[in-house]
Amino acid sequence: MNLQDAAKVAADAIGEYPIGEQGNARDELIALIDEALDIADDERLQQITDSIDRLKRDHGELITWRCKGGYIALDVPTEFITSIAHAANDARRDIELRTITGLLLPQLERIAPSIMKSVLGTEYAGNRGDYERLVAIAVDELACRACSQGE
């Protein structure tokens, strides 16, 4: 159910109450919706935390990439940065990028489209390919950072 359908159902349910009780019914409904949204948000944050823990366990050390402005932060396994930077060809790089993008999906799906658009600029397409483009930027910047630090 999308938000518009949910709002219609809520309005219909509140409309069934007597006029004098509609305000209380509305307040109770809003409280229930807020609670449900908080629970869903907490569950989503837990999924992200679990995925980061899994990344660390399965792929070792993580490094945090932050976009300019700091609106996006991704925890990326350093092993992928190294393997992508040293990929023998573009096909191998693409495979590695798709792999790391898949592993980072819980973090990526949390990014608002407006923020994604501000980071990707003209490259923004409004689809899931944007995730891979963002990960490519992150990996390239992290690889440059590692090279400049002599790693």
C-alpha cells in the first residue's frame, strides 16, 4: 500500500467516528503511524548495521568514504578498493564494481534521490544504476587517497 492509499484508508476510518470523536481518533491514528514509522526506521538502521558488520567479518578492514559535503557516507571493504584499482581490464573492474555495489545496497538504499542527484550531477539517471555510479566514484576517490598516502 502506498502513502496515498494509506491516507485514504485513514481518512475513511476517521470519517466513521462521530464528529466529536474524530479529533481523538485522528490523534491516535497519527501516533500509531509515527510508532510504525519509527519501528520501520529502527529495523532499517539495524539492517544497515548488520550489513556493515557482515562486510567487516567477511571482507576485513573497512574504510569510510564521504562525498563532498558529507551527506553520504559508505563503509567500503579495502580489499575491493585494491582489487578494483588493480583490475586487469574494464570487464574485471565492472564485475568487481557490481559485486561491491550489491554488498553495499543496504547503505545505498538509504540515500535520498535528491542527495544522490546532487552528488552524481548529470550522471544521475534516477535508477539503480546510480548506485553503481556512486560506488565507482567512492572507490576511485578511496584508491586515489590510498595512492597519495603511499599505500
